[in-house]
Amino acid sequence: MQHQNRPPSGGRLPAAYFAIMTTSRPPADILTQTRTTAVAATMQQIRAIIGAALEPTPQQLEQVAACLRQLAALGGLFPDAHFPGPDEGVAETLYLLSEDDDLNNALYLYRPAPGMSTPPHDHSTWAVIAGIEGEEPNTVWQSGTAPESGLQISRRFSVGPGQSACFTHDQIHSIAIAGERAIKHLHLYGHSLLDLPRRRDFNAADGSSWPQTEKPLVLPPQSLTAASHA
Ligand SMILES: [Fe+2]
């Protein structure tokens, strides 16, 4: 599922958003507080939509995507100073924005560098992505007619600012980042990326798959001290 419509206007987001959006460079602590409030409000909305469902319906995921697009539209809350792109030679950087105590509903700010690409993979949990800055080209794969016939491309699309996409736990996709600089997107997963032992990578040629054992490096947002001197 891919969505390109504008974020809904009926969300209950803090009034402090508007102060941030109209201030050219708010103090880092105010910005962090406002972002924390915005993320918490968004996740509260999302928890209310999903409830206890481990595998939300497509309709629920579309509602979650609308909430995430609304948060992603507030790009001023996610400055490079707080969320720098990957260092030279590093493919991607993930920043943890929110996570429930049971590791469910894990929200990250994702910054993959140009040239970063993944093999086809599933997530073993639902996922919703929303664009803040740059384009995230996606390829969705499906199994061939026979087990040994490999994967076939189902569709391709790009998620940019104002756009989103949803994936069920068993959908297979890959991404390949182009452009000039690290993109900046929100990635929300049903469960922590550090605790998905059933997640699998695939060989598109023969359809074989194996557990994805490499865990990503997940960072907190850049410290306020560093950010205030950026
Ligand atoms: Fe993925």
C-alpha cells in the first residue's frame, strides 16, 4: 500500500508545533521537548488504532500511515543537528524515537546514505514508513509460481515527503537509495528491530531465504550539547 495524499487535518497535535514551525531556530531543548510531545501524541493515536492486534488490518495500517505522515510533515522537529546522516563509509543510521516497554510499536528516524541497498527481506512484523526528506525507492517482491523459480517483482514505488507505505509482516521488499545525501524517513515497526529473530533475507534468483542475523545500530537522538553547538 502506498499513500500520497496530504496528512489529515483533524489530528490532535500539540499547539507547540506551530511555535516550532514558525521559529527559524528554536533552542535545542524546546525543540527536543516539542518533538518528544509530538512523538508521544502520535504514538498514542497509533496505539488507539491498533489496540492489541499483532497483525493490524490493512485499514488499520492505512490509519497508522496517516498519523505517521502527519508527524513526518513536521520536518523541523527532526533537524540534521539532532539526527545527523551516517558517517563516511557507514551505510545507514537509525535513531530510536519511541518504543513501548514490551518493545512493540518501535518508531525510528531512518537515515540511509546514497548507495545503500538491501536484499529482498521481510520484517516478520508490520511496518509503516513515511517520508520526511529525500526519496526511498522500494521494490516489492512476491514468490514465483514454483519454490525454485525465485522471487518476482510485484511493483516498484518511491516514498518521498508527504508519502507513506505499509507492509504486512510477511511482505517482501528491498530498497536502494540514490541521490546526493542521506534521506530522512520515519520507520515504524510492530516490534523492535533489535528483537526480530524470525526476520529473513531472500535470494531473488532462487527464492531461498535465511534468518537475518545482523542487527542494526540504533542510536538515541544526538545529545543536546552537541546539537546546540552544531
Ligand atoms: Fe525493510
